[in-house]
Amino acid sequence: MNTYDVNDIDGCDEVIYRNMKNSLREGYDFMVGHFLALDHVGHSISSINNSKMEDQISKISKFIEEII
């Protein structure tokens, strides 16, 4: 999977979610994650007021809630 494909807004973050979950199990005290899909939407759609942007923000929020 090419996570740098700007048109991939559905699958690119799955790798990030999986890797962050696995890393958290190892007991890191601090972690930074870069969710590429949000960037991809921003670069491929001229308006941030878009349902795709809202979907990506919702996915990230759910992920953060899950790991907390």
C-alpha cells in the first residue's frame, strides 16, 4: 500500500492505526501519530467544509477515544 497516494483517503491510515495500537501495547510513554488521510483530503479537496473532511476527523476522534 502506498500511503503517500493523495487520492487514498480510505485506507492509508489503517496502517497508522494498527501500528500505533501495537506500539501502545509495548508501553510507550509518549507517541506522535500523523494521520495521512486528513492531509490527503486537505490536499485533494479545496474546502475543509466537506463531508470527507468530517469523516476523517470523526475516524481520528474515535481512534483517540478508543486508545484513551
